[in-house]
Amino acid sequence: MRIRPLHLFVISFMLVLGYQLANCWGNHPRDNRPGIVAPNDPIQETLKGEQVFQFKSFRIHRLASFEITARVLAKERYRFDREAKLAPYDLAMGWKRMSDLAVIESFSISQNNRFYWWSAKHMPIPRPEIISSSANMHIIPANDIVRDMLDNIHKYDVIHLKGYLVHCVDKDGWNWTSSLRRTDSGAGACELIWTESVEILKY
């Protein structure tokens, strides 16, 4: 059966609409607890020796164990870039004072092209503190349970995540690596996380 141009347009429109609605739904705030709901820094421990495994067409190198409790500042679903084969979701996350709604709601926060963007007319906390207590994190689901949990996460949810910071190499040599610091910003500053468990922390 040949698809007519009008039908193709309708199909494309519905796909784009569904994509936008899914992102809008995930960024509908659900958890409005006041105060600092994630008071601690992420826990990171460098691994000894090489730890490598195969996932799809990628060799995954574990660099450090990683555990975090944070508030989700924004969520973005990716489907069409190369990185989506590994990490279908990015989560912008905040901890310490960047988990406090009184601080967060002073910002305009968005995500695109695998970056997390913020701006504020009046800075509620110093810029270095914003950088060191928030980050855009690329989430690689290690299993279907994690993938389903990611589908259900909303903006402002408080989550607990465990896994590994990783370096990934595809069979053609293309590679993607995680930051190992919380004080960097710009290109290369995002965490790339092989995620083995995610929990949404309720009231």
C-alpha cells in the first residue's frame, strides 16, 4: 500500500504531537514539598581495575559507583539522536539548596541538545553553588524496570538513583563519557549513568 503525502503528513504530525505531550506530561510538577528535600551530595567511589561489559553495540567501562538522592528539576525524552540508543532520558537534578522549591522556582529551567539550561532575574544563591549542587544527567536504563520508572518520573519528584558513571564506546569508535566532578559546567560536564535502580521517594 502506497502512503499518500497527506497521510504521511498526518502520521508525522501525530508522532511530533505525541512526543511533545510525553515531554509535557513528564514536566508537570507532582511533588511540591517545601524545603531542602535532598540535603546530601551524591556518593561517588572510584573503581579499582578495569570493569568492562558489552551492551548492545557498546563496550561500557565502569568508572565509578554513583548514588544520588535529588529533586528532578526537568526531564527530557530523546528518541532521534545517536545517544538515545543508550540514554533515552536526561534528568536535570538538584540537591542541597537546589532541591528547595523556594530556590528552584526563582529559575527558568529547560533542557535541549543534551544540555540543562537555567536563568534567573535575581540569583537566589551564588552561581558556584548552583553548578556544584545541580547537574544534567544522561540516564542509561540497565533493565526494563528502570526504563519503566523513568517513564513515570515527573518534574519536582524526589528520586534515589544508583548505578555507575561510565565511558561508552560504540563499534565504530564513537564514544561518550561521564564527568567525574560536580564542579564543572558546559560541554562534557554531564554525568552519564548506567542506572541499575531508581526509586521515587514519596511524602
